[in-house]
Amino acid sequence: MPPDALALKYRQAIEAELQRVVNFSNSPHLADYHQMLVYHMGWEGEGAGPGATGKRIRPLLLLLTVTAAGGDWRAALPAAAAVELVHNFSLIHDDIQDDSPMRRGRPTVWKLWGIPQAINAGDAMFTLAQLALLDLAGRAEVAVVLQAAKILNGTCALLTQGQYLDMAYERRGDLNIEAYWQMVQGKTAALFSACTQIGAWLACSSPECREAYRNFGADLGLAFQVVDDYLGVWGDTALTGKSSESDILARKKSLPILFGLSQKGRFYQAWTEGQIMPADVPRLTHLLESEGAREFTQEHAARLTHRAMGALGAARPQGEAGDALRHLAEEMLSRTG
Amino acid sequence: MPPDALALKYRQAIEAELQRVVNFSNSPHLADYHQMLVYHMGWEGEGAGPGATGKRIRPLLLLLTVTAAGGDWRAALPAAAAVELVHNFSLIHDDIQDDSPMRRGRPTVWKLWGIPQAINAGDAMFTLAQLALLDLAGRAEVAVVLQAAKILNGTCALLTQGQYLDMAYERRGDLNIEAYWQMVQGKTAALFSACTQIGAWLACSSPECREAYRNFGADLGLAFQVVDDYLGVWGDTALTGKSSESDILARKKSLPILFGLSQKGRFYQAWTEGQIMPADVPRLTHLLESEGAREFTQEHAARLTHRAMGALGAARPQGEAGDALRHLAEEMLSRTG
């Protein structure tokens, strides 16, 4: 089966499993409680459909890891649902915290139901993630289920730490590159790493295999974030006339911008002088590049990608799932917009 | 050991276990992240101390259940910490949702650090609850640990449902008494019941014993809430001149008020006519009583208390922990203010 066909098959199974977990209640008193969850998952309400669900990259990564490491992906479906639900719980709260009115082209949960109910919907989604994971019991050894729960919740602790740093530095403005890595470790890399770690615990027989998959997920997550940061300044949408989507305009503390600021040159000067208007973006983008931020970011992306692919190689992924895993990683890291 | 001395000993151990779980990180970047958690727990910051920690009733209930059912309470400490952390996570989010500036005489987390950081602090506390529970591994059989995790998270799902109903009915105004019980089941009784259930799973050898403790916790929680609702209208603080603390003024949908509304009499009329001022409270309190709400609430409190004590009797709690459990229940249900 070609990589895309395998991914499609897994994605359909993931969607069915997510629906099983989320559709747990049918009390008429709770109709709206339930509606918030299925709306956010992209299944119901205005604009529902494939464009609204997200790409389900994390559960796919988990299932492909299981198969590539010689395990039974069907038995791992509850864990796949759990990581996707953790991701979505964090998005619901993130949208409140960032005051974001839109996500994937649709109004966010808080925008439709208000902040108090959206906080609660996020809490409900987090709880469902935990319950989903515990459904592994009976399909995997109990000790492995406990290990998976520890990995997932250790990851959630890192997620809240990354989120804390992100919000704290938004105000303080003294984020250095060291703190950036700690933030990204928590906000992005930890959950990717949890996917490959849990997948490996469900399938690998040796600690070396688990270690290699863990490293693969962590480096893949870091590389993914750096590529994202690169595209936020030099990506198709940010560059081709759409200055309004540039991270420079949003004053996002991304890797190229932090590097630019650390140079204390003309970019730093323009950034600290005051408000940035859409018309300033091309000039600032050019300044960033001339001061070395583009090269710096590309080098980091390349280095992390190389490390991720090396870790994947060390894990010796098997069969067509192994091919699909390499394919997924390449797709994630070679995006252009 | 008299009940109070036993409770004191357990409370000290609970506090130490909570500190162990919450003080997990010492990164200098995360100092403020950590500060929000220890402030909310009542250990640090302005006004810290015994008055700021709360009574730790839930973990105490769990540990006393373990001992009274013949188990080792020290091995159960991680579970005791977990239920208290779940309670506190829900309080942090509740204070945002209710727009409450104060809790236990101190400014709430969101009031000091803002809503975005407070949402995240609640999420962190929830995650710590999960991690605490998983620390049972090694002290209890893995199958029992998984069972405890299922009970705790099933309870969290009920908590979010109760919270949803509470907020939804605040606006809709059509809460009937049936929906009230569903809300209270989720908001209060579920977590009390989780305490006795988890305690029983860690100690009981028979399903009958577990069932009796489960019922005890559930009825105790319902009775506790009904007593709370009673005191919100006829308690010392609500009555003795402090009309400002009456649930009538706060327009809270409590049991006596819902009963009063259901009578569609003069209380209903006054309630629906418009704003209620502090000076109106004594008259409305009197109307509620004359229309039977006080008697109705007392009857429910008595019935539920009787049921809770009956369930506790059926569980045959042993030794001084058994005495302390009866004592705790009596204390909880005979409060006057």
C-alpha cells in the first residue's frame, strides 16, 4: 500500500475512534455541552468537514510508529485518540488565552459560547483524553497502559509550562533563544515525542528501539516548529503580498525574530521603535535576512531534520508503515506555506 | 486515638504529599508558574496559612475509608493528593467562570495573574492530579491503579457536566429540580463518591464493601450540598444581619430557591419582578419559609443524611478510623454556618 493510502486508512480509523470517545453522552440536558465538543472537532456546525478537523498528524504518527515497530495499530487506537484530544483541549484553551476569534476558518469555541463555557469544554476534552487512554486496558499489558498514562501526563505538564512561558514572554519581551527552546520543547515537541514514545511502548521489545523513537518524535517536533517559524516570515502566505499574515506584524517571538533581535542591529532598532504597520513588513523581512536570521533558521531546521531522520533510521522502522513514517516526516518538514 | 487527633495526623500527611507533588519543578524560568500553584494551595503569598488551604475534606475522606476498610492509608496518599488537586483545579477555573475576585479571604488566581495564566494554572493543577494518582503504581496492584484512574476521570467528566449545567441554567432560568439533582451530582457528589470509591478499591476485598462505600460517598456529597444550600438562606452568616451573603441576593439556583420558584406563589412573583436588594432579603427569606421551602430542604437533608449513614453502616467501617469517618460525616452535615 502506498504511504498516502495507508495514511488515509489510519485517518479514517482515528476519526471513528475519536467519535466513539467524544459521543459518550446523550442526555438531553447536555445537548449543548456535547455540541461544543463536536463543533471543535470539526464534525458539526457551520463549516464542519475535512477542512475543519485538522490533519490528525499526532495520532497518525502514533499509529504509524506502532506498525513500523511491529505492533498492532488497531489495539493502539485509544492512545491515538488520546493524543489528538490533548492537542484539541490545548487549542480550545489557547484560543481563549490568545484572544483568537477564528481557528481553521471558523469561529472559535469561546467566540460562540463565551469564555466560561469554553474553559469547561477544554476541561471536558482533557478528561476525555484521559478516559480514551485508559481504554487501552485489555488491549495492552496494564504496566504499559500505566506507562502510557505517565508519558501523556508528563507531556501535559510540559505543555502547561510551555504555554506559561509563551504568555509570560509576550509581556516581558526579554525572551532569549535558550528560553525559546524550553518553550518550544513544551508547546510543540513534547506532544510529538509522546506520540512516538507511546507508540514505541506499545510495540517495541527493546529499550534501544523505544529510545530511538522517542528521539525521533522530539526532534521532529522541534524541526516542525522551526519550519513553522521560518514560514511565518518567509512562507508563501507571509511573503506573497500577504504581509498581514507575517509573524513580524503579529510580533510573534519566533526563532528568526529572536535571532534578529539578539543581533541588536537595524532590525532590533526598527522592532523596538514602535508599532509595525503592514507596509513596514517587506523592509523588516529584508533586514532580518540581511542580518542572518534566514540562514540561522534554515540551518537549525536542517540540523533538526537531519537529527530526526537519523533517529528514525536508528529505530529501523519496518515495512510500508516505515515508508509512510518517513513520508509523513518529509511532508511535515518540507512545507512551503 | 480520638477522631480529631487521627484527622490531624492524616491532614499533616496529606499536606506533605501535596507539597511533594506540586513542588515538582525548580526551573528559574518557571518561578511564577510554580508560584500560582503554591499560592492557590494556600502555602505561599499574602494570607497564606491554615485559613487559606481549605479543610482537605476529600483526601481525608479517602484516607479514612482506606483505614476503616482495613487498608494501608500511607500507600493511598498519592490518591488522596489527586482528589484534592482535582478539587483545586476545578476551583481555579470556577473562580474565572463565576467572575469571583476572592476565595477563602484572598484574591483569586485570575485576579492576581489574569485570566489566560489562571486557565493554564488550572490545567497544570489538573495534570498534577493525574500524575499524583499514577504514583500509586508500586504501592497498589496495577489493575487497582487503573481502576482508580478510571474512577477519577469518570468523575472529572461528571464535574464538567455539572459545571456546564450550572452555567447554562444561570442564563436560562428554567432549571427544574430534576436538573438540579443532575447538576449537584456532577458538581459535588461525584468527587465525594470518587474519594470513598477509590479508598474502597484500595482496601476492600469484596464488591459489597466497595458498593457500600461508593453509596456512602455519593449520599454524603448530596447531603453536603443540600446542607450548604440550606445554610445559604438560613445559615448563621446569611441570617444574622449579613443579608449580603444570602443566596437569595446572589440569585443562586439552590434547592430551597428552586422549590420556592416551583410553587409559583408570592416568592416566585417577587423573584421574577426584578432586582433584589439587600433590604428585600429578610422578606423573601420569610416568604420562602412560609411557602414550605425550609421544610422541604430540611427533609431532603435529613433523608440524604440518613441514607449516607445507612450506607456507611453497611460498609462496616472498622476501628478508630471508622469512628473518625462517622465523626467527619456528622461534622459535615451538622454545620450551622
